[in-house]
Amino acid sequence: MEAQRFDTGKVASGAYKAMLGLERYLHECGLETKLLHLLKLRASQLNGCAYCIDMHWKDLRAAGESEQRLYGLDAWEESPYYSDRERAALAWTEAVTRLSEGHVPEAVYRAVQPHFSEKELADLTVAVATINAWNRLAIAARTPPGTYQPPAGAR
């Protein structure tokens, strides 16, 4: 494991505070907390961000999520553990995260529409964009995983 390159929160505190502002918005927007952490974990898996995988796995466990659903997340399309709404959100998360693979296909947009209002879809997209930004910051800085602990009363 290589040493951390820099601490974004210390050396770019204004940007870090702006990112935290996005997080505050997301936790007040009305989307379910577990859903937000689930899509954050999935995007982090796709991006290979060890720090964020560790964080959101722990956040989901603190919120009462089952190990089975967490272990099955890499194969969510073949696993029976997720609701139709969660499946739509995960498909949207993957499409928005993997823009280089053909942008966000119309079929994915049409599939997510029945499960989310226009505002919820915008908020879902902000959530995906935010976790992708966090992933890039943590990966570039080589933020070491393992030290994060969920806040007390995280349910």
C-alpha cells in the first residue's frame, strides 16, 4: 500500500466543504439513505475506490443492511435481493458512472422513469456525480481505507 499523497480536506478545504455541501443536500433531498449508500457503494466498486468501498459498506451495515445484499451487489442484476426501484437506481448509477461506454442510454433512462419522479431522478444523478467526484479525489490522493467509522446513530 502506498502512502497517502495529500489530504484534500486540509489542502483544499474550500473544495472539500463544497463537496460536504452536496452531501448535506443529498441527505435532505428525500431519497432513502440506504439507497444513497447502495449506489455510492456500487459506483465506488466500479471505480475501484477502496476508501469509499470501505466507507459505504460500513455505512450500510450501520444502517442495518444485510451482508447478503452487500455481497451480492457486484452481481445485482442476477441477485434477487433488490427491489425494482433499487435495480433502476443501480442501472442508472452504472450508466452515469460509465459515460465512456456510450453515455447514458435511452433504454436505461426509460427504465428508471417509472421508479423515480423527475426531481428524484435529478437528485439520483447528483448523488452519482458526487460519489464519482469523491472516488476520484480519494483515488488520486491515495486515501488509505480502513480508518473510517460510521457516525453514531447512523441508522
